[in-house]
Amino acid sequence: MNSNSLVTIADLTKEQILHILKQAQFFEEHPNHRILEGKVVATLFFEPSTRTRLSFETAANRLGARVIGFSDAGTTSSSKGETLKDTIKMVSNYVDVIIMRHYLEGAARYATEVTDIPIINAGDGSNQHPSQTILDLYSIYKTQGTLENLTITMVGDLKYGRTVHSLLMAMRHFNPTFRFVACDELRMPREYIEFCRDNNISYTEHTDFSADVINSSDIIYMTRVQRERFTDILEYEKVKDLYNLCNSMLDDSRDNLRILHPLPRVNEISYDVDDNPKAYYFTQAKNGLYARQALICNALGIDILKHHTTNG
Amino acid sequence: MADKKELAVAALRNGTVIDHIPSNMLFKAVKLLDLENVASQLTIGNNLNSKRLGAKGIIKVADIFFTDSVINRLALIAPTAVINVIRDYEVVEKHPVILPDVITGLVKCDNPKCITNNEPMKTRFTVVDRSAGILRCDYCSHSVTTDRATIL
Ligand SMILES: [Zn+2]
């Protein structure tokens, strides 16, 4: 077990989150800072995710580290029946940090228990995806200048969307107001509603993606409503277009409003929003690079800000 | 006292009597304590009258003294169980079972996509709500209530 591992966003204190965001900011200003020269990073993708893998590997490369790994479980020993434990133990002999994505929930937690090498969870099934949350937080922080006292509207699939759940939990430190916009079938699960109550977080629930909701938001976090989430296809047909955003809906929105989306999108944000300066989802994805540079350093116990001041 | 009379029947010299097990949980309790393979004298009674439970089960096992960590696993399936430690025909200790904070290797996670159902490893649950009997998987975070938990 390495205490610098990151399995879930809940592992991080408010101070740690803010510190990681400051490091991300540093890397945005100095993207090619070869502080990991001589280090080897493993990216073990037991489940393919090109987007996340490229982001992590670019982050590692820009820090000067070497990268080994695989991007598809079909080509690895796990397809020959090797256990996760054995794979992690084997790779631990070679590298300084392991970034892993797995189709099973809890895989990253288990991996931390079988090795002393730090693990970064790059997604375990539908469970956790903390690097996405850090880049979401960084995007909010950058566009709003703060994380405190913001009104954040989450739209679409609030039942299965792990990104909204993690973001909700991470925001508990920052006195947010949430608006949850979803159809009945995909509304925010009870445990997260209770989490809001337990943490004195104010929230309102809506089935209407109304002008009132839009115009009182600082952040709108869109998610995709997927057909396979519905037990009743008729219900899906009924609601599938209710939570789409088009440009005209933003006419009276706040100047500081930004639209986030974890990507890929399908049609929940129409293309006419893309040119609106309030559309932030592409930059959000780019922020993922800096967020992941910060997370890799953090996992290796390297504080870039300290390092930088001592080295001038 | 009815308890005393029943204890006397088996006339256990040294060992453990586990009383007040709900009848429908008796054989689960036997399995959970791994008593199927003990060599010492073992008396199992079931469907005995009980004011508290209606029908109860009882286990008497000679010369075996359980550690707290083993015996407290019973709290999961038989929270009403009472442990009597017998030495030289006397009850020297009598206490209820207590649900531990963490339960390792005992409960199956009912999430088929949980790592614990796909690797040769022990499950681990944390008790998150003692009064409602809610356990949460340390790996995938799925919750289960003690009365619906599948015992491994
Ligand atoms: Zn589980």
C-alpha cells in the first residue's frame, strides 16, 4: 500500500485538492517540465479508453517520463487467466507509478493492497474516475476564479453518471448549490441526495431544463442520456430530447456561465453551442492533461511548486 | 430459568454454548463457525421454545472456546445469539454477539462486476449503519443489509 495512491476523489482533503489544482495551473504555464526524467510510468488499460490513455501518456511524456503498458486486456496476460494481483505485482517490479483502468469495480482499490508502488485509478468500471473529477474541478476553478459558493447545474443521466457523483462529492468542501435536472428514471440516487443533506449542501431537483435553472447557474454540467439505461424504451423516447442544450437557451444566462461535458457527446449539446464563448467542454478536455501531470507528480510524492521555487 | 435447565441437559463440562439463535439461522451458524468438522462433542438443538424468538436454536460444543473475532461473525446472521462460556460446569462468561466494524471474508458482494467476485481474494465490508445493519463493500461501495447478505 502506497499512501500517495489515488483511488477515489474521497481520498483527498480540501487542501490536497487545492494543492493539486495549483500544480495543474503550474503545468498549464510550463507544460514541458521534464521533472520525471529517468522515471518509468505504466499505463495498464484492462479496458480500452483511448481518450483517457492518451491524456495520461501525454502527461507522462511531457514530464519527461518513459511510458510502458498496454491498452487492451485482450493482448495481455489477463486474457490468459492471470489474476490482477499477479499482473500488478509483475509490473511493480519495473515502474515507479501505475496508472490503471479496469472494467471491474474496486479493481484499483485492490491493486493498492497488493503493491507498494503508487496506483492512479484511471477508472474502475462504473465506480470511480478521480482524474476526470480533478480536471472538472480545475475547469471550474479556472473559469470561475474560485470553487467556493457556486451554483452548479447537473443535467441528464444523474443516476448512472459517475462523473457527476464524484464531482458532487468533491464539491462538498466548497459550499456549492446544486440543481439536479433529470427525468424520474435517471434522477440523482438517494444516497447522493442524503450526502447533500448530511453535508449541508443546498440542492433542488427539477424535471424541467428550464430558463430559470439555466439563468441562475454558474456551471452547467451536461451528461449523455443513453438508451441502454432505460428499462422502458417508450420512456426513453419520451425524455431523450428534453435534456438537450441549444444555443438560444443561453441568451439570458450569466456572463460567467460555462458549459462542461465529460465527452464524448452525442446530441445533448447541439453544435450551435460550440462557438458560444460559454462552451467550455473542449478546453475542459485539454485541462485533463495538466490535471493528470499534477496527479502523476502527486502520486510520486513530488511537489512541483516546492521544486520550482528551490530551483528558481 | 429455562436456559439453565437446557444447559444442564447436555452437562457440558468445558466449552461453549451458543443460545438464542433464530431457528432459521441455526444451520447457517453451524456452517459459519465451521463446526461441521470438529471432533469434540457437539449438541445441536433446534425449534426449541423461546419467549423472545418464538423458536430458537442452540449449539453446545465441548472443549472449544471461540475468539471474539470468530464468534462475532455470528452477529451477521444471528444478532440475538448469546454466548455462554462454560468451565467446570459453570457459566463463567455470558455475553451477546457484537457486529464487528469490518467484516472480512464472510459476506459475498452482490455486485457481479465487483473485483471480489472475479479475483481469488477475500471480500471486505465496513459496517456503515449499525442500527439498520447496513454493510458497504470496501471495493465497489455497493451496500447490503445484514438480513439479506449472502454468507460465503
Ligand atoms: Zn463489491
